Amino acid sequence: MAEECIFCKIAGGQLPAEVVYQDEQVVAFKDIRPVAPVHILIIPRKHIPDLTAITPEDKELLGHIHLVAVQIARELGLAERGFRLVNNCKEEGGQVIYHLHFHLLGGRPLQILG
């Protein structure tokens, strides 16, 4: 755990969050500043600063995060209509908290990116 990392503190139960899923590898909780009707953050319990810091040992964790995202999307009724899974990497990519995390967004039509 990184001492000052807010997401490490949430994963460790030291800060409150509205958790929708958790297991030994990940925690998923509602974003406190949602940009869509459904906005869930999925974080690994392991502190990884950003996507460029992953290693070959993290490949199963990354696969697990994606499986959890689909499971949550199904449970929240998004899987049939569609959803978006986003990772912002570093400053120019829009990352604000330097703990790897994915945004699960849905519940309304989302604008096309690109």
C-alpha cells in the first residue's frame, strides 16, 4: 500500500466508499463525481501507479479486472445496452489519482470518442 494513496486506503478499508464488488484482488465502488448514471471505479488492491507500470506478473490481474467489469455491467443491466471501460494514463491521458483504475460507465448513450 502506498502511504498517501486514497485508493489504497479505500481498498484497505481505511476510507469509506460505496462498494459494489470486492474480492481478494480488486475493489469496485461508485465514483463520487459520476459522469454517467452508472460510474463505477474498479481498482486492484495492489498499488500500481498507472498502466505503464504493469509487469508480466500483472497479466492475470488485468484479465480479472475485465471479467469483473463485465460481471458488474451484467448485474447493473448494462451488458445488453452497452457500456464503456476506460483507463486514463498519466497527466495527458487525464489520470488524476495515481493508482491504476478503470471507469465503468453506462446508463445512457455515450458520445463516440475519436
